[in-house]
Amino acid sequence: MKTKQHILLIGATGIFFLASCKGPGQKAAMVMPPTPVNVAAATQGSAIYYDKFPASVVSLNQVELRAQVAGYITGIFFKEGEVVQKGKALYEIDRRKYEAAYRQAEANIASAKANFNKAQKDADRYHRLAEQDAIARQTLDNAEAALETTRSQVAAAEAALLAARTDLDYSYIKAPFTGRIGISQVKLGAQVSPGTTLLNTMSSENPIAVDFVVSETDIPRFSAMQGKSINPEDSTFRLQLPDGTAYSERGKIIVIDRGVDNQTATIKVRIEFSNPKEVLKDGMSCVLRVLNDQSGDHVIIPYKAVVEQMGEFFVFVSKDTVAEQRKIHLGPRLRDQIVVLDGVTAGEKVITEGFQRLRDGGKIDTAAPKQQQPPAGKK
């Protein structure tokens, strides 16, 4: 019996000893130390940002030059790539056939007028004789019919003369407006056909336009901009050239297309730009930057403070020693910062580093980490 009592006493003493050793250690292990974090203050600042649209440069006036009469090219009167003035002769088509046709038409009209004059005199004479009952009525009727016939012949001859004159004029292809002409598609001696042979293309350059498309939901936004005058400081429309440089001239909306494309739900908008130095060329690709309506004073925070979860965005805000998770709505990104439309106010401190291990309400330590002192004798 004494042996059993000793065994029970030793066991109880061991259990008490283990409990006294594990209790404080286990409790200390359950208390997590604060998470060290870095914070940055949300600031209120001016956020000017632009929406970007792919665009293409187009001439406000462009035409393909084609022959309207057949023949051989007998003259080219311009230098390729130069600016030509309105009305300048550019090409000549062999004129001999058309000059001959014009002269023939002039002769025909002279003959028709002579016949008309003769018929007019005969009709006048028969009218006087008819008043004296000296001729039959049928003779007078025939004279009046002959007069009307010769009158119509004169009209037909005049129309033929006009047609011959038009063909003769078409033997010269002239510039329909002032603009830059391209590389000739035909050479001297080439045969051309009316309406089919492309001779050249010319286009206007100053002013010039930029076309881009916008969603149908943006129609009210751009309609409100249409017709507004611009000044040298206007920054509504900015153009970025293919090499990445910014175009210095300002633009304005001149037309919004008549309807929406029912397949893409977009509509075309045309912006006009001055082009005094001829930097913009027809067909050039560029990026049009349009000032966003929400530009202005906004809360701005470092972009690295933003956490994305299931398509939603959050930040951790420092509340003394506690991290508070906030849902936010973002505006545009400004390099390494981003605009916050709501969820954070200016002056609040957002956690920029160390939030990966945080949960809402977690303890944090915002004190700056102390630099370790180098060992003695080392620099």
C-alpha cells in the first residue's frame, strides 16, 4: 500500500510540475506581435488625365484624278509631291481630235443659224402674202414648220458645240483645289480611258483632320464639346504622333457621324487640327488624348497600396495601432500613384508595405525600423 501511495504522489507532483512549466509559455506563444508596416498619407491634389483613342489622320479634301476623255498623255505640268494651286493644269491628253470636233461643231452651228435665218425670212414673206390672200394657207403652214425645224437644229448644234467644248476642256486635267499632289501613276505617252485610268491623287493638308471612334455611350459627352471655340491654352484634345512626341497644335470637333455602327456600337468623330508645318500626313496613325471630365482635385495614394480581390479593390488604412481594410473605387493611374474616387479621405494613412500578412483589425507597428549598428571596429 505504501508503494502505491508513493507512486500516486510522484505522478501528481509531475503533472503539477508540467502544468506549471507549459502554462505561461503556451499563453505567450498565442499573443502575436504587431506586424511592422510602412504607411503613406493620402493627399489631395490636381489629377489631370486623358482618355486615349487610336486615331488616323485624314485629309479634309482628297480626290483621285482620272481622265474623262480617252487618248494619250501628251503633257505633265507639275513636280511630284509639290503643292499645286487650284485650277493649275496637271495633265494634257492629246487634244487634236477634240479641237477638230469643236471646230466641226462651230461650223454646224453656223450652218444651222444660216438655215434658220432663211426660214425666218421665208416665213415673214409668206405671212405678208397671206394677209393679201396671195398664197394658199398650206404654203404658210409649211414655212412656219420649216422655221421651227431650223430653230431646233440651231439648239441641237449649240448643244453639240457645248459637248465638244467640254471634251476639249477635259483634255486638260486641272487641280480642283489647292493641295499636295502625289506620285504620278502614268507617264508621257500612256493611253488613258475615261473614268478608269487613275492618273494621280491629291489632298489638302492645312487644316487636316483626325478620325477616331467612340462608344455610343460617349455620344452625349462629345456632342457637348462640338462647336466650342478653342484658344492656344486649350487642352481638351492632344495628339500623340507615331514616334511618341506630342503635337503642339490644338484641335476641335468639326463633325460627329450621322449614325452608330450597329455591329460595333461605335460612332466616328472627326477632329480638325491646324497643320502649318505639314507634320501630319494623310493616313498617319496616332493616338488622340481627350481630357477626361473627371479631371480635377482628387485623393491620390501610392499605387502599391492597392490590393485587388475578386475584381474589387481595397486598401489598409492605419488607425493608430490597428489596420482597417477599406473598399475603394479607383480613378486613373498616374505613374506610381493612383486616383481614389471614394473610400479614403485626404490625410489618412494607407499601408504601402507589409499588408500581405494583415487582416481587417490586425495589429500593426508603424514605427520606422531601426538601423543596426555596425560591429565595433567596422565601418
